[in-house]
Amino acid sequence: MRVDGKISAGYAIVCNCGAAFAVERLGVAVECPECGHTKLGVDIAAEYYLDTSRPVTRRSRVPVLRGATG
């Protein structure tokens, strides 16, 4: 199971069984509506965002905290 891309409604997911579906958020787990396969949302997100073969279309909007001390 993997993220095929970001869409306006959330994420386009493709399952190993061939089913494609949309989810609004990657929750604790994502379940395929066709075969019932589940995968942790954090694992799906990590694979998507760490995929170096995927073209990066824009910079992240996560603010960088500067001057923070440990």
C-alpha cells in the first residue's frame, strides 16, 4: 500500500491488490476497502515523503524554529 499522490481531498492511495482510493488523512491505520489490508499511516507517510524518486514540487510549509536551545 502506498500514497500515489496528494489530491485536494487528501491522499490517493494504491493498495497491493490494485485498488485505488482516497483518504482525507493518514490516520493511525489505513484500510483498503477492497481487500481489507491495513498499514500504519505513519509508515505510509514516511515512505511517501522519503521517496527520493518522487519529484519535489514545492517546499514544505512547516516553519523552521530558529534560535531554539536544548
